[in-house]
Amino acid sequence: SAGQIVEATPIFLSKLRSITSIDIAEQVLTALEMISKRNGKQILIADGIGACLEYIEFFSITSQNKSLAIVA
């Protein structure tokens, strides 16, 4: 199942770029953080750095840390 979740990275990033709910955005960050630990290249290819940092000031401190961990 991990392979299919990695393939969903562009969908996660699109949800992060067009935030309709802060709760969904925080869940997306959690999923992307898990993906970034093994498959960070997929996030980089899909322009995930910009998506993770675009609305960082609106997130809680925990979510900000997740965003920065994904980018790192």
C-alpha cells in the first residue's frame, strides 16, 4: 500500500495548495511527512516544497514543524 500512497503525492499537494479546511491541511501534512521519510524525491518532483511552505504561517506550531521536516 505504501507504493500507492506515494503515487497519491500530487493529490495530497493539490489539497495543500487549495486549503478548504485547516484540519484537512494538517492531515495532509502528516501524510506527507510520512512519505517524505522514504520517498522525499516524489515530493520534490511534484513541487511539494512550495506547497508545504505556502501557508505555513496559518498552521499550528506542530504543523509548522511538520512542514519544515518535509522540506528538510
